[in-house]
Amino acid sequence: MQSETFNLDGKPDLAVANFSSFTVSTLANNGDGTFAAKVDHRIGATGSAPSSVAVGDFNLDGKPYLAAANYSSNTVGVVLNVSAAHRRHGNVGGTITTRAARP
């Protein structure tokens, strides 16, 4: 599990690897001690089984990204945070594109 303000609202959101469902979930912080419903992101091929997540600004554009170590496929998958506005609540930056899985 990782914490970062993915939607850049200043409130720490959560990201969790879901080994069994082959996804990574993000949960936006509502700011009142609760989180919005999870949003699932498939990272890599079906059956890739993400076992851990990391957060970083991997391309140095100032936006947080998620990377997941995919146990079954021996790859790393990335969820790219491509929204310029970062306004939509409950999603990583509002708009994502996934899925570069690399050995």
C-alpha cells in the first residue's frame, strides 16, 4: 500500500495492490476521515498478479504515478497520470492511461 495525493488536492490518497484480482486500486481521500469508493486499474496482462506498488514522478513532469511489480508475469506495470487539471475526484489525476508492462 502507498499513500500520495494522486489528484493533487493536498489530501493523501491510497493505492493498494490486489494480487487476486490482478488490479491496483486507488481510493481518494474525502478529507473527512473517509475515502471514496475504490477505482481499479488493470496493470499488465490478465493474470499478472500485482504484489506491490510504488509511487513516483517517473518522467519528472510533477505528477505522481503508480508502478506495480507483477508477480506472475515478472513485469512492472505503470499507471500514467495524464490529466493536466487533476480535478475529477476518485481517480488517479482524473484521467489515466495504463499499462506499459515491461520485463
